[in-house]
Amino acid sequence: MIKLTKQINLSNTTKNLYEYFDESLLFSSLLNDVLDISKIKGKQIIFTDDSKGEFRPIEGWGTPVAVDAKEIDISKGKVQNLVAVDSSSISIAETEEGGIYAVKGGAYIIKNGETMLRKLGPIAVYIGLSNIKSIESIIGGKLGYGIVIDKQLALKFVRNVIESMLFKMLINEIEEGIALIDGSLKDPPFFLGRLSLAYMMEKYKDKINFIGISKGTSIKALKAFYSSFFDEKRKFIDITDLVYSITKNEFGHKYLVKLDETSVVLRADIYYNDPNESFASLIRSDKLVKGYPESLIGAHLLSLFVSSEVQGIKALVAQNASKVLYEENMRKFLLGYVR
């Protein structure tokens, strides 16, 4: 146990900090503005936990601005073939010049009223300095060395590739209809050439209605609109201009939508087609579970790793490696069990 030779006086430390910052007009103004907790008086709050996803007030925030919420006319939709795709990726091991990842994709298909399930993987993938140029050559894209040194970027890359492969196969199978994507329609931070979502959406837009469905949004300005949906009507709000004023690399038109009588509001991106016809066709073609497409739930479950798959990939990797080194967790080594 470490024994402190001198007790720290937090109140004096804080006072000294204030005195130091007060010497600068900039810091003084900053302190007065952002550190004045009394500014939340009269405001509604909910407590959050970043480890548990997005939180929403049960009865909404209230709508500070007038919005044009349009009711979905179900009669304008039609039953269509549908494919929903999702994927997951995990880090397996590291080498001195790259990393080994596992990726798995799942697809839920509805064709002529019949449901089919498909899986692709799990597949072990190696990305390192020795093969990054070869990967770029194969896919006809530009990746950069970021995916070699950034684990999260590499995980996103392998997910993008397997989802594109699934869509490429299954779009030809359903011929025409709806393609559901988990998340928003946007460019990744690397160029995938003919495997890119942008390339496929433009190529098949006359046959396939590409719709991206997000369970939540990181754009706080959109959450003010949630209270417009607290009735039993299916409806949507066009938020395209607002989204494009805040984010980049987006495709298509952006909406907040409620697909059934529940209070669940989703963000939906539609690449090319009419929003009312798109939402009405989705409602008629897919089952909804608490307002969320069942096909996306099915695709997500199919893409999840089970422990036996992970252990099998690790065994395969160990057989092909020249040596498996002992590892240590530097955080635990330096800090013990302090989180």
C-alpha cells in the first residue's frame, strides 16, 4: 500500500486553479460560462451511461420547433423481396507488423414470401504492412496505412468487405426489392472501389431500394423531434438538410420514422426512392418487432460469434504462426485492478 506523505487539500487546489485561470480573460470567460452548473436550472435532464448505449426520455423532450411529420400511407406500398445484412468482426491476434481479425456476416432473405437464412464465415483475415498493397490491388481501392496501425479501422474495413460481398451475391438472387443495411448510408474512411456501398447503390438503384436503419443517433439536435411521434400513427420527418449541415460523406435522404404503433423512433436513410412508398413497402414486406425490422434482427443474430468459433480460429492461427508469445495487459500491470 502506498502511504501519502502529505494530504492533498482539494479545496485549496481548486481555489488555486481559479486564481490561475482568472489571470486570463479567455479562461475567466470559459469558467464563468461552462462551469456554472446553475445554468441547467429549468432544464429537463436524464442520467446516462455511455457503456449501455443511447438513452431517451420515455415521454420525449418536447419539440422546440415546428416540424412537418407526414403519416405513412400503407396503401402506397407493396410486398417486395427483401434482403437484410449485418456483420461482426473481432481482433484475434497481433504480429509485429499487423493484426489478425475474424469476420462473420449474416443475411436474412425474404423471396416470394419464403424466408431464407445465410451465413458467411467466420473468416480469418490478416492485415499488415507486408500485404496492404496487395489488398488494395485486389479490391481496386485505396486504404492507406491507417487500417494497419488502427485496430478499430481494420475491424470496420473487414466488416465493410464482407457486407459488400453478401449484398453483391444476394442482390442478384432477389433481382429486385429492398436491401436493408444496419446503420446509416455513408462512406467509410477508406475507398473500396467496386466493393463500396456507394458503387453498388448507384449500380442497382433502379432495381433495389437501399434503406439504412439506425436504432439511435449521435446527432443531439435530432432528439428534439422524438416527441412528435408519441401517438399511435406511423409517420416520418425529413431531416436531410439538418444531417447534411452537420455530417459529411453521407448518401441519400435522411428521415426519422416510426414504423408501427409503438413509440420507437428510428433513423432511416433512403438512397433513391420515395420515402412513403419505401416505408410502406418495408412494413408490408417485413415483420416488425417493437417497431424494428425482424430481418435486421435475424441478420444480426446470424453474424454473432460463438465461443467455439473464436477458439477454432485461434487454434488455426496458432498452427500457422512460427511462435506464440506470452502476453501481458499493460493496464493491469501498471494500475493493478484499478479501472
